[in-house]
Amino acid sequence: MTTVLDEDAKVRIQTACAMLVAHYGHLADQREHRAFAELFAPDGEWIRPGMHMRGRDEIFSFMDARPAQAFTRHVVGSIYIEPIDADHAHGLSYTTVYRERNFQGKLPVPLAQPEMVVDYRDEYLRLQGRWYIRKRHATVIFSDKA
């Protein structure tokens, strides 16, 4: 039997999942790699061009291997979340990534064009009352290396 969600339930789901998307960018930029990996379900997947990570340990290891001198900002927008039921949702968001590869600790960083614009297609899952990213599929739409 399918449960119909009322508008309040839909808004709560949309808000919780949108906060995951925002937190993803903040934690990546702040280099909080363990907390970043914890945004994903225990068996969560992150699919990037040329790479498919499964589970929090793989995601953490990838993030923790990023060069220490890299400085990033993930500017997240156009977040759309579609609740499926009380424990599942899917969504789409766009992220513009700025990166300074050799940050010397001085702000402001000289502004260059964004490194890339990424579309994220997500599946979200609620476990024990908490929302997680179940699967995140990244597609690079614009790239400074194209």
C-alpha cells in the first residue's frame, strides 16, 4: 500500500534533503572529510566521471587524499527535491566549483573562472529518522579543461 504524503511531510523531506546538499558543499570546503562521508548512507554511492565509490570508507579515503594546499568553494543552487515516500526522495542540484590549487593562506584568493559546473542527480534515504545520500551521480556540464 502506497502512503500519500501530505504537504507538510513533503516540505520536511525537501528541507532535510536540501540541507544535505548544502552541507555537502560546506563540509567539502572545510575539509571535514569524515563528516562529509557520513552524509552518505552506510552503503552509499558516489559516482563521478571515471570513478564509482561505494561506502563511507571509500568516500572518506577519496576526500582525505585531496591535496592539503587545495582551497575550494562549492556554490550550490537550483536544488529540486522530489519526495517519493516517507523514507525515499530523489533530487537534482547544480554546483559551481571554484578551486585554488596552491592556496598560500591569504584571502582573498584571486578570482579566476569557475573550474566546473556539475549536475548532481541524487537518491536520498531515511534511516532511523535521519536522511542520507543513498546515491550521488555527478555529471560535469562545464569545465575549464574542456
